[in-house]
Amino acid sequence: METKILSADDTDSTNAAVDEAVAILNEGGVVALPTETVYGLAADAMNADAVAQVFAIKERPSFDPLIVHVQGPEYLDEVAKDIPESVYELTDAFWPGALTFILPRTESVPDIVTAGLDTVAVRMSGNPVMKAVVEKLGRPVAAPSANRFGRISPTSAAAVEEELGGKIPLIINGGACHWGVESTIVRVEDPVPTHDKPKIRITVLRAGPVTVEDLKKLGRVRVENEPAASGETPEAPGRVESHYAPATPLRLLSSPKDFVPEEGKRYALMSFRGLDKDGYVPLHKWEHVEILSPGSGKLPEAAVRLFHVMRKLDALGVDEIIAEPVRDHLLGRAILERLKRAAIKG
């Protein structure tokens, strides 16, 4: 199959690309679309046969549920029921954007989308291409990351082509993704009425661009860090133990003293800021060093570059990628979660 790549760099090209994508989706096909987080492999969420293609192309196991993209909060009841009122407080604050809710599903959502669970993952993307496609299609779109299952998520059209070129008919090139890491996933409960100062109860199932600190402004937050147990269907996407992983073994260190190189092995380093003093760069004569935040030393820049840098290091053919940790706060929590999922175990 030839994979066409259409640009969305101005109004006319975007409209033409959106029209072609919607035509393919209406015919039960799949397309790769940009979102503000990562590129997604999209299918009509209400068409089980179309969604089955997503699983087949990604080689994704059927036990891993998908995220459904809707046109807006007013369309939530098309895919979800018994929606807590608190959800709408959060959509007012963060939609369109990188926040996904786990909600009780309606019977209209095919089982394949939810991996047979009684819940569905739902969000509204803020990317203009994804928004336009969902609105023009007039139905929800299921869109996991546009890569082979467990591999590095794509944050550019070129990365999608590298992963899925020849397997899908269309990629819309909307440029680099704004955030570079997948959406935050939450489970929400209404506040207890008897509490003096009732607050929304929010459980974070996957860290992402909407941070714990952001959510604490509106509710009581707890974080579930543990991945799904082996053989267990995860409640939310991205919660399997090994995920976002390069083919090259990646080791996440907790301190510089943990690195003891083996003779004859070639190592590459993924560093946060690349500091020469009290950092990881001077530890070894690395085959290659990539810095996540070379310009600002800030977490948003590191998040945007994370998967791009991981993909670049994976292509070097070294024996092992060594990853320097980042602080477990704000957007660093999402970066660290991805590094832990990508790292070799044991």
C-alpha cells in the first residue's frame, strides 16, 4: 500500500487533507492524524471493523483499550453514561486539551474499543486537524498512538511514516506535536456532600501534560503508579508494564553512582540538561549524548523532545541507552513515567 502524506500548513491544505481523511474514515479505513500530544492512528470509533484494523496495524493486543475523541463535552453522553457532574468542571478547565476521562460506557461503543471493559476513555483534542476531522465526521474517533504496540510514540509525521509507512493510506502532517507526551488519564468522582469544603476526587491513572499540580487546583488528587498486572486488562491505555520502548535496551538510573560500564559495550546517554558538573555527562566516554532540554533546561522542552530523542538514540546501534532521571513533579512526572515504562526490567 502506498502511504500518502498531506500537509496541513495553511487553511486550504488543511481543509483538503481533512476532507480526504474523513472520506477514508467514512469508508471504514484508518488515517494517521496529529494531536497536541502525539500522532494518533484514527478510525471511526463506532465501526468495530474499522477499529479492528487499528489493532492489526499496530499489532496491539486486544486487552489494551483505546481512547475515544469526541467533538466536545456536549457529546460525552454519546459514549458515556452516569457521568459525574465534576467531569464538566474539569472539561471547562482543560478541554479541548490533553485530559482523558475514564467513564462508564454506553452500549453503543463497540467492545473492541474498550477491551470489553464497562468503561471508556474519552477526550477532546485541541489540535486543529484532529478537531476538524472529528467535527466533520460527526462521530467519535478512536485514536491510539500511530506506532507499533509498545514502541516509541510518534511526535512527527516522519516518525509515523517510519513506523507505519506502507500499512496505512494517509498521514496528515500537522508538524511537531505541542506536548510530545500522551494525555493525562483520570478517573473522577463527585465530592462527598457532607465535607465542609467539598472537592472533586481525582485519580490520575497516567501522568501527562495536565499535571497533578494543575488538577489539585480543582480537586483532591491521588496517583496510581502501578501498571496492570500480567494478564490483566488495564483500566486505561498506556498502563502495561513495558511501553514506549526503543528496540535498544534502555536503562534508567536513579543516581550517577548506579552506572558501571561493561568493557566492550557501547553506550549512549539521554541527559536532561547535559550539565558537566555533578551530572551524568562526565561519567563515561559516551558513544553519543542527546540532551532533552538544551535550550532552556525546562520540563516542557524535555517532554516535547523525549520521544524524538529516544528514537534518534535507538537508531545508533549502541548496546544500551542510559537515561538520566528528571524530577518527579509537574511535567517531569509524565517524562519519568514514560522512561520507567521504556526501561529494561530487573
